[in-house]
Amino acid sequence: MINWKALGQLIYVRMREYSREPEVLFWAFIFPLLLSSGLGIAFRDRAPDKAYAAVIRSDGAPAVVAALRASGFVQAELLDETEARRALRRGKVSLILRLTGGAGGYEYQFDPLRPDGKLARTMVDQVLQQAAGRTDKVPTRDAIFSEPGARYIDFLIPGLIGMNLMSGGMWGVGFTIAEMKVKKLLKRLIATPMRPTDFLLSIMASRLIFMFIEVGTLLIFGALAFGMKIRAPLLEVLAIGGLGALTFGSMGLLVAARAERIESVMGRMNVIMMPMFVFSGVFFSAERFPAATQPLIKALPLTALNDSLRAAINEGTPWAGLAVPLLILAGWGIISFAVAVKRFRWV
Amino acid sequence: MTIAIRCQDLRKRYDNKVDAVSGIDLEVGVSQCFGLLGPNGAGKTTTVEILEGLLEPTSGEVEVLGRRWREPGAHLRERLGITLQETRFSEKLTVRETLRLFKSFYRKSQDLTQVLDSVSLIDKATTLVAKLSGGQKQRLAVACALVGSPEILFLDEPTTGLDPQSRRQVWDIVRRFQTQGGTVLLTTHYMDEAERLCDQVAIVDHGKVIARGSPRALIHSLGGDHVVEFSVAANAAGELDQARMLAIPSAIQCRREGELHQLTVREAHVAIPALLELLRRDHYELSSLTTRHASLEDVFVNLTGRHLRDD
Ligand SMILES: Nc1ncnc2c1ncn2[C@@H]1O[C@H](COP(=O)(O)OP(=O)(O)OP(=O)(O)O)[C@@H](O)[C@H]1O
Ligand SMILES: [Mg+2]
């Protein structure tokens, strides 16, 4: 039987403490907004850059430079051999073009490992070949694909929501409990008739309330500032967020279950969260890691949360389509919670 | 006398090596104020926390209000108020918010304003805990212990580190609780606190009770109620002879601490003239002389040869 009055008070004081903690509010709410606007603007989709090329000074070179410039695709400049090499090394140009006497032949110098090098080679080559009279055998046409759901910001915001739920859950629960323990506040609470379950419930309920605010601000911000579209029902997105909040809250509880010192809790927390920041696809897709590591990466709770959020928000994938990641996420939560409750020490 | 707290042959060993409590028996009557007096590390906190049901004893029996901690349906926590030796309440909550939280755990509880008033924190009700002084924090801790209308109040070093005025405020709260029929168990290493507040004290050292009784009876057991403290100038001829001092009429005991001689006497007005006469005859130059009532501190020093506190 729950003591509702006690539960209400326990949740109320958590909210109160938070509202008087400006740094926490900043990191939980303002920072993700700043980060997403910054990254959203830096990686906004724009017309592809021109290719930058250096043409080594020789007879006939100025004419080639003029032809390249006239194409509108290539920014070319006339340089000495040494200047040109320096420009290539420094990334000012992506390609060096040398006229190899005789039959109007050309030599391309570029670093094949640099994507811009290959791109510049293709573009310069095409301009020069067309100028020399090559015609396309098959007609082609470019269609621009940049609709909401496929842009970087659409990828980023669900990732930031996931990251926020992870750090909010782990810090919000783990750090709070460790601090209460060090201050002997847990011992003082357990010396009252307070039911331990009410206490744990209040911690988890507070996480859920914060989840609404955290997920809500980022989604609203994404929609207003970047015209992001939420394709799944809002309820589904919030439920996924709620599951994430509870799972990471439970992991925080587990980390703090036997804590004696705040520092050791902070250390353990970083060890757990760091790999997920890197591997779970917050800022770039986790699919880019080698195929052999994919099963491991997919088993991480943050990967499961991010994948589910992205699928729901950007593609409108319904519940059934998310069974696997949601089960992985819930598994982490249930196991962490069970072990945490078993290991928990109040004094 | 109805017994509120009883323990028998209580033992606690930490980590299989430190014997913090080695066989303590206590009996505290209802509406008594009982003090556990002892130096640092004596085992006071360990003992109370076992009585409070926060620690498991290694062995021994504990009964609080006639019930055992493991007994189902005892609801003991509803009936006890506790302050720990060290609790730091959440700094980001106000006094009233903190107290309201504690109130919410109890089925039967006191009015918030009334409790705040009784610990003189009513004008600090909306102040954040972070902004309270040490004495105010301690009174908040006592308020949190009182808010559930307890039958027994456990206070672990309620006044350590407080200034004299704050200590007196805490004493007043404890006395008021006791006059309303409440039972108090407190620990302290201030002898004056024990003397003023407690009906009964047990002096604890190295996990054992080395003396017990009312403060008055314990002091009386020294044989003399007064202590004459004096020192003599260093240029005097040789050391003062202990045996000759004990020959002073009504002297019971003689002890020396550095330059200070302490003579426990039954009657100061008999002993002091004799002492002065002895010093004059042997050409000792007196550099200080004071008399005071014997205290529990003297009882402790007498029993152990050590002081309760290092300072
Ligand atoms: N959790 C623990 N683990 C190991 N040893 C402990 C623990 N708690 C206390 N002790 C040891 O048990 C002994 C008694 O400690 P306790 O805290 O009961 O003393 P105390 O009388 O309350 O002292 P103080 O006046 O300093 O508060 C000490 O030697 C202490 O070092
Ligand atoms: Mg202690």
C-alpha cells in the first residue's frame, strides 16, 4: 500500500531541489538546445561546394584556368609548382593540374584518401573533357533530396534526446542517491516510517516528469526552429522516452547502490557512459563502425534508445517495428533495477 | 517503573575485527532522560544505532517499547524520533519543506507551525537549509525528530560544536519533551550536559559501561564533592609529596596533570587552610588556586586516568 502523501512530498522536494539548481537546469535543458542549434546550423544542407584546384604555371595554363572557372563548378588558380604543393598540403586546394605538353594532355595530382580530392578530380575531369568535345551518352537529371526527416538535424535531435535521457537518468539518480548517502540523509530517512518502495518510486517518478520536459523542449525546438516532423504518434515517442528514462534511472540506481564516496560513483558513471557517447550514434550513425562490432553496439541501451527514437520520429515506425531495440532497452532497465534493489544499502 | 528501552549483553564487531561494543546492558525507564557519556570512539553511536534499529548487533537482545526490531507489525518507527550524529539535510530545501517531508511519513504527526515554534525556527520557516547556522540546523534536526509525536527521542551528540546559547536552546527543547512524558536517550561527551539534562547516565569506555547511576550519585561516589586545583612556582624546593597532601584533613584523592595539582576533598573550608599552611611551611610559592564542584569529568578521569575530551 502506497503512502500517497509521502510519495507526493518526496516527488515535490525533488522538483524543488532541481528548480533551485541553475547548473542542472542549464545542462539538462539549455545546453542541448544550444548544441542542436550549433550543430544544426554548422551541418545544414547546402549546395555542394565548388572544387578547388591549382593549375601549375605553364604555356596554355591561363586558358585552362579560364575554362575551369567558366564552368561554375571549379575554383581554379594559377600557381608555381612549389606554391601549388603547399596549397594542396594545407587543404587550400584539393587537386593540382599539370599540363603535360603535346596533345593537350593533363596530369591530376591528389590524395586518393581525401574525399575532396576524388571529387575535385571527377569534376575537373568532366569540365575538361566536355570542353574538349565529349558528350554524354545517356541523358541524366539531378533531383534535390532534402526533405524533413532526412537532414542532419533530424538525425541529431533524437540522438540528443537519447543522450540527454542517459546522462539525466544516470546523473539524476546515481549522483543524487550517492550524495544523500554521503550526507547520511538516506540513513535519516530510513529511520522514519517511510517505506523504501515509496522512496524508489519517487525517484523514478521524478525521472519521468523530467523526461517529459527534456523530450518536450527538444522536440518543440526541433519543430519550431528546423521544421522537424514527428511522424509517429506523440504518445509513442513519449513512451519510448519514458522507457529510456526509467532504464537509465535504474542504471544510475545500480551504480549508486553500494556507493561510499561520490567520486567513485562519478568515476563508474563515466566509464559506463563514455563508450555509449562514442558508439551509440548520437552525433553520427553507429552503422559506420565495422560490421563485426555491430552486434555489440546494437546491444548497448543508448543505441537501442536512439534507434527507436529515430525510427519513430523520422520514419513513423510503429510499436511492432521497434520490438527488438525496445526489448533490449527494457532488459537493461529491468535487470539493473532488480540488481540495484537487491544490492541497495541505506546506511 | 515501566521500561522504554532495554538491551542485554549488546555486542557489535565491525568487519570481524573492531569491537565497538563489547557487552552493554541498559535499562531506560519511560519519561526518563538517559545519557550515554563517553570519549570519542567509546561505542556510543554504535550502541544507539543498534537501539534505533539502524544497525544489526553482532549479538545481544534489544527491546524498545516492549517490542523487538524484527517483530512484524511492531511499527516502532512510528513511535521514535531520531537525530543522527551527522545528517546534512538537503541544502536546496527550506526549513518548512524539509519538516513537511518528514511529517508526511508519519500517520500521527504534529502541526508544522507548532513544531517550528517549539524549536524557535518559526521565523526561519522559509529560509533555505544552506543559509542556517549550525545551531539552527541542529534544531531543525530535532524538529524532524519531534514532528512524528514520538514516545522516545534518540539524540546522538545533539549539541556538539554548538555555542553555549544554542546548546541551552537544545536543552530546553529536550526538557520540554521530557516534561510532557517523553523518554530521551542521548549521547554526549559534555559532562555538564549530562549533569544538567540526565536523570541517569551510563559512562561508556571501550565498548563497556564502566559506571552508571544518577549524575549526583556518581559524583558522590568520588567521596568528595569539591576539587581544589592549584599550582606552585617552578623554583620551589623539590616536588610536592603526594603522601603529605593526602594527609591534609578531608582530602580524598590527589592527582597531578602537568603543573596542575588536583585535590579532591570533602570539605573545601577545612582542606584549603591546611593546604596553604603546608605550602607556607615548606616555602612553596602558590601561583594559582581555584576550587570547583566535582563533575562527571572527574568521575571519568578517576575511573580511567583519561579525559573525556582531548581539548
Ligand atoms: N562502520 C564502521 N566500520 C568499522 N569500524 C567502525 C564503524 N563505525 C564505528 N567504528 C569503530 O567503532 C568504534 C566505536 O565507534 P562509535 O562511532 O560507536 O563511537 P562513539 O562513541 O560514537 O564516538 P564519537 O564520540 O566520536 O562519536 C570506533 O573505534 C570506530 O572506529
Ligand atoms: Mg558517536
